[in-house]
Amino acid sequence: MTRHADGVDSVRALQRVLYRCAKSDPDRRFHALYCHVVRDDVLWRAWHDVRSNRGAPGVDDISIDDVERLGVGEYLHGIAADLRAGCYRPAVLRRVEIPKSEPGKTRPLSIPTVRDRIVMTAAKLVLEPIFEAQFLPVSHGFRPGRSPLGACEAIRAEVNRGRTWVFDADVADCFGSLDRRAVMSQVERRVSDHQILRLIRAWLKIGVLDDGVVTDRSTGVPQGSPITPPTHLATSSSRSR
């Protein structure tokens, strides 16, 4: 696999096309997306995103530095070959506990392998523009280029316009109790590519390795991967009136 010098621009061009198509036709279901996930430029961009985020190794104990020593091009070539052959299977997640702001409390974090993080990020690069197109401007949570600070600024602006109250809510164990069928039904509203849907279902069903024991989850989605919201961001939502 050769590295594309114009990889970033070509991926952005792909994302702009997908966004425009999704925006112009809210009912369109995309059927040819997997071919973009396995593109060299998309996998290189995914690698750079994963590398910039660093992160700990998964259950295979292969780190970012290990991949660089092995040779990034060859590593990505192997991933692409497995994806094209249909033999890619995600590894189980490594469970760790990270401290929460409340003293003595922790939050479970499920860490995928670097290999899986690259594939997840590649899928995210392709899928994100499609779903981004349907969000309203008032939505700030877990979107590219937006943050809780932006939501706070929007609230401040509304207060200055005369709004008098703010509603703040937090769903207990939101991601841990998500109904996977409901998640997939929403994805399938915009995506009909069976290979992409198979990938997402596989990621949702990945088991978690904790103290040497693999636990299969029946509900919820694990936090700690590129396809789930960052754990350091609050999961509460705010709305002003």
C-alpha cells in the first residue's frame, strides 16, 4: 500500500460529496459505502487520526509505536486485504476503569485494538458526513467542530435574548443501556450497504475481556472506541427557553 500525499484532501472531497448527497435527499439510503472504507487514502487518514489520539493497546498488546516499527504501510495493507476478503473480525475489548470526577468512583472504558480503531475510524470518516447532514444547528453534542463550550455559548446568547430558564438532564447509564436494535434501525434509515451494517453489528456485539474473562454484552455500547462518544465529555444535554 502506497501512501497518498493528497490523502487528506481526497478524503475531505469524498466527505463533501456524501454530505451534499445526504443533505439534498433526506430519505436517501446509501448502498455503496464499504468500497470507500477500504480505500488507501481513507485508511491512511484513519491511521493518522488514531495515531494523533494515541491511546493504549488493546488485547493484542500492539501499540501505536509497535505499528510504526512494523511498518505502517504493510500494516494497513494487511487490514485492507482482510476487509476486501471479508475475513476481518474485531478482537474483544480490553476493560479498564478510569476515575470519575466523584471521589472513589470509576467509569468502565473498553479499549479496542489499534487495528480495530483504524477500521472503526475509516468507517466513521465515511459515515459521519451522511448523519451529520440531518442534525439541526441547535444540536451540539458529539459532532465535528462542536463541543459543550459551544452549547454553553448558545445558552448564553439565548439568555441575552430574554430566555429565562435552562433545562439540564443526564440519562443514567445512557450508553450502557442503549437498545442495539434501535441503534441499528436508525443507521439503516440512511445505510443499506450490507457490508457496512455487518461491521457495525459486529462492533456492537464485541465481548469485553476483564480479569481474564470474556463477557458478552446483551445491551448497550462500550465507551472508549472511535465510534462512541469521548468519555471525557459530559453526556448531559442542555436546552434553553
